[in-house]
Amino acid sequence: FYENFIQQGEHKNFINNVTRINLGDYASCKHVVQKDFEGEVRFINTLEIVCDANSIYENYSVNAIDKSYRFESEVHLNGTGAKASFNGVNIANNNQAYDIVIDIKHNASDTFSNQHYNQVLNNNSSGSFYSNVEISKSLNAVEAHQLNKNLLIDEKSVVYSRPMLDINSDDVICSHGSTAGN
């Protein structure tokens, strides 16, 4: 699934995109988001994903040209063997602001989730990464990983990172981490 957002000309627009994807048993979706904007665009991208048994969802994004970008995603891993992964790079410059918000709910055993976001911030820009992975009670063989790496080029840029795990089961493999440096 390839989404390409194009805006030509020097406009100051606001774009609000909502996408809902329901993956049935054994379905697979690679989701690529690309943007080609001119001017000062403020973009909110809201994504809702439901994965049934043995379905796989993969999300890839590179963000570098929006005035501000907010990515909100809610994922429900409802079936055994369901998997979801998010991979992204944000490059912010000249007062740009990027926010990533991901909420993944493991509602079945033998599920997998992975999030890996890198951010490079320069010239008074800001970035944030908020991720919550919730693993329901009495589930088995659940694996969840979160990683956020940030590079601050100047002293005026800021980054906020909050990877969180809400684990209510014993049979899990989980990791989360965040780095920020110059």
C-alpha cells in the first residue's frame, strides 16, 4: 500500500489523513508513506490497524519536508501469529516539529511488534516519540521491541522520547530504548 501525498506551489496548507486497515487471517501489507510538498505544510496522519491471525503489517516512512508532522497509530494484534512493525526516519530543520505516537495492543498469544524510529534535529527543531505497548493478561509467547535514536545537531533543538511497556503477562520477550546525543 503506497501513499504519495503531493502538493505543488507555495501554500500554507493543513492536511489531515485518516487510514484504517483491517488485515484478515494470513493477510500481509507493506505500507509506505511518501510526501512531496512545497511550502509550509502541516500534516496529521492517523492510522488504525487491526491484524487477525498470522497477518503481517509493515510501515515505512521518511519525513523531511513538512513544517510539522504528527503520526498517530493504533494497532490491535487480535489473532495468534499477528505481527506489526514500524520503521521511520525524521529529519527536521528550520523550526520543524515531528511527533510520533504509536499505541500497540497485543490481544492474542504468539504476537510480535517492533518499532524503530531515528530522528535528526537541527536549527531550533523539535521531535517526539511516544510509544505504548500493552500486553494483555494470560498471553504466551509475545515479543515487543521499541527503539528511538535521536541526533541533535544544534543546542536549540529538542527531543522528547517515551517508549513504554505495559506488560500484564509472564511469557514475553520485550525491549525498549532511547538515545539522544549531539
